[in-house]
Amino acid sequence: MSGEERVIIIPCSGIGKAFGSVGREATYVVTEELRPDCTETVCLSLLTLGDEDARRRVQKHPTITIDGCPTACARVNVEQAGAVPAAAFRVFDVFRRHKELRVRSVSDIGEAGEEMARILARDIAAKVDELRKGRR
Amino acid sequence: MPRLPERKVGLIACSGEDLPEGTVSRRAALLVLERLRPSATVTLCLPLFLAGEERERAFARFYPTIAIDGCEKRCAARATEMYSARPAASLVVSDLADSLGLARPQRLRGSDAAGEVLARAVADEVARQVDRLLAGRRETAAARQPNPTGLETEAADAVCTCVSGIPAASVVVGDQTVELIALPAVFALFREEGKSPDDAATANELMQQIKLYNAVAAEDENALREAVADEYACFWAQTAPAIGQ
């Protein structure tokens, strides 16, 4: 697969909120397990600082953001970098559908948090497939 | 009235998603926030400097800040200085690994053995810097004592300044972000009193409290009530004990 066909996944990685950790975990489930050949991530902090390479990557490739709280740092920072996210996921939306899943903490999301991340990751993987199909 | 925040040290980790040392920076910050110096530290999500408002950008002006970076690009240190104020101390994971002769981590996701050893070494160094910055402030004996494992004490939750510390928080209402004074304290109080977001009365009670501290236009009240209720449900979910605990 050529680099042009890759999809970028960027979580907020919010360090003060457990949903931030869930978003980060979901990113790695997609990039390392579900769609390792066609997805990658970019350091959000690097993008926040206006790094040229990071900006070029989100402007060139379809980018999916994952946010853990309403401030939507991932989405906002991608937009500030001059890109329009191809999709913007919120961990809270998964929680709305699965209120039985109680995330343990920021540093240890627990089994419920892992499950929430997997559910989110599957949704994202489906979106990745849809985006790639649309570009062929 | 909202309580004024205590003098603490702010930790800003780069949390870089695309390099193992970024994961170590995050792990180290959490070790300090939750285990080593829970009563003396607070954190802020780095991307919030850009996505947030003046309150977030005042972070490093309010707290002496330690930047914890994964690599030589020093995103945490540079962003803190660019958007807030110069960090009081700065630490680069890769540099510390080299200076201590520790192996570099290989995993992005979670920690491998090398990552865990390095995270603890970084956390110990950050804790030393916290003590230096707060010299003169009394710490509990437990917090002052070196903890060889760093993992044997009861963990506290990491404190984020967007939900604690500076007593205000934002909610999104339509396309607008609205900052509400005392919202974290109100949420904490409601959580302590066991007021469930699933209870229809809770949203109205939340609004009554919020209106004590914030001017809310009558025409904005319904939309704000809904946004606050959503945010409280999110807060509730993240602070509720895990099932089976």
C-alpha cells in the first residue's frame, strides 16, 4: 500500500480523564491490530506546535480524531492545522451505548475500558475501510 | 463559593502517541500524579493549550510547571512556554535514559519492561523536582519517603486542572464553549451525594447550583442544562467505581 492511502488516527490522549486513555488505547488497537497496514498515528502535541511534517500528514491523508471530553482537543487541533477531520469520534458516544462499561482510571482503564476501546476501535476500523473505498 | 486552589506543581507530559518515549512520559507523569506526589501535583492535557481558553493558558502562570518530553523536539516544554509561561523544570525521557544507561522502550502501547523501568526513573526524577520547587512546603511523611517500587502506596486519581485545581470548567453548547465557574466543585459535590445523571431531577438541580456562580441568560438555559447534564454523565462515568470493585 502506498503512503498516500494511509489514514491517520489521532487521539486526544487526555491525561486527566479516563476517556482520554480509552481513546489512546483505541488508536493502538486500530493501528497495531485491526488495520496496521493502512493506518498510523501522529503525535498530537507535535501537531499542536505546528510541526510542518505533522501538518503535512494530516492535510494530505484522511484523518480521524478521537476525543475524550467535550473540549475536543484532537479535533480542534487538527482543524487548527488546516485539515478537516474525515471523522471525529467521541469516547462518550460509546459510553452512551454501553453504560454498563465503567472505566477504572486514567492509568488503568481496566477490562471495561479495554472493551470500550475495542468497540470504538471497531467503529473506527469500519470508517477507515469506508474512507479507503471512497478513494479508490 | 468556590475554593481557591492550593499551591501545587503542574506536570505537562508530551504523551507523544507516535514514539515509545511519549508513552513513557505519560506513564511517568501518572506515576507522580497518582502515586509519588498526589497531593502536590496537578496536570493539564497539552493539546488543551491550543484547544482551550485563557484559563488553560494561565496554567503555567498559576503553577510552577515541569515539562516531561519524550524526545528532543520538546513539545511539552515548547508548548508550555509558547502558550503559557516558561516551565520551571524540563526533562527529556530519551536524554535521561541515555544518562542513566537505561534501555529504550520499544512499545507504543502500554509499557514493556524497559519502558516501565524508564518510567519509574523519570517519575523519581520528576518527584525530586517537585520537592525542589515546593521546598519549604510541608509534605506528608509518606510522600517524602523514597519509595523504591513507586507502586506500593494506595493510588490517588490523577488531578487534571480542567476538572480540579482552578475551579472552573467548560462545556460545549452547540458551537460555543461556555466556561462555568465552580462546575468541578458542583460535580464533585453531586457525585459525593450520589446524584445520578439518570435521575431527571439532577439536571435541574445542577442548573440551580451553576446559576449561583454564573450568569445564565434565560434563552440559553435549556441548551446549557442539556450540555451540563451530558458533561455530568461523562464525569459520573469516569468517577464511578468499576463494576466488581
